[in-house]
Amino acid sequence: MTPEVVLIEQPAIDFDRLLTIANQALGYSPARGTDAARRELSQSERFVSILAAIEDEAAGVGLSPRVLGFIQFGVVLVADTADLLDIVLAGGMPTIAAPTVRPGISLAFMAGTMSQWRDAVITGTETGGNVRAFYCKCLTLFERLGLADVWSEYKRTPQADLFLLERK
């Protein structure tokens, strides 16, 4: 069975409170860049851009590796019990799992920071089989959130219906 994955946990940021405090404390709006962006940013993409601008007023909109540890994501996954251990080991993140009513199939929840997910996707796509399938699906989920730049120094090499991330 090819593992299935659904993103169920992502940051919920109180931008009004964050920006009010930051504006008062810093004397400038760290949201200047995100407010002027030419495209709609996801909440996660906006948050990490604002964090980077808090640290460095001149920071551009985008992902800074320094702030990826400040946002967390969690997924629920369904996979063959035999594949689950390899998926979890490749991820290196906290996970809980339980067998389902279908023999040989497990349900699990895995959560980690964007830094952890970045490393897990790189490691997971270097493996084979259903582990690669799972982490390719995860990368696709993050791309939909506007977080593709996390892997900008990697290129995709097609591998059947999946892909391998390789450093450029």
C-alpha cells in the first residue's frame, strides 16, 4: 500500500498581536515586505518572512533557514505497518502510531518543525519504495503552502512516478 498523508497541524499565528508588539518595540513594521508581496502568501510563508524581518529589517520576503525552527507541522498518515518504521526513522520526528482495524496497516501522527521536515524530506526521498512515496507527498503538501523554497538548493530527479532530491 502506498502511504497516504494529510496535513492536519500547521501554525495559527495571531498576526495582529505580533505586529502590534513588533511595531511598537522595533519602530518599524516587519510585515512591510510581506504586505508589498506581488502574490498571496500562505500564513506560514508570511510568518517566517516576518520573523526574518524582525531579526534583520532588510530581510526580503522568503524563507530564511534561521527561522524554520519556529513553525511546526503535523501529519496523519496511513501506511503498511512494515513501512511505518522506515518512514519514522527517515523522519526522526516525534511519532505516535497504532494498528488499524485492517491487519498490517497502521495509523500514525508525526510532527516536527519545518527544519526537521526539511531534513526528513531530503533523507526520505533518497530512500526507495513507499518511504520515498511518503516523503514526496509531504514535499508536495509543503509546496502547496508556499514553502517550496525550503528545498531551493535541490533539484528534482524523476524516479518513475516519484522523484529524488539532489543538491544542485
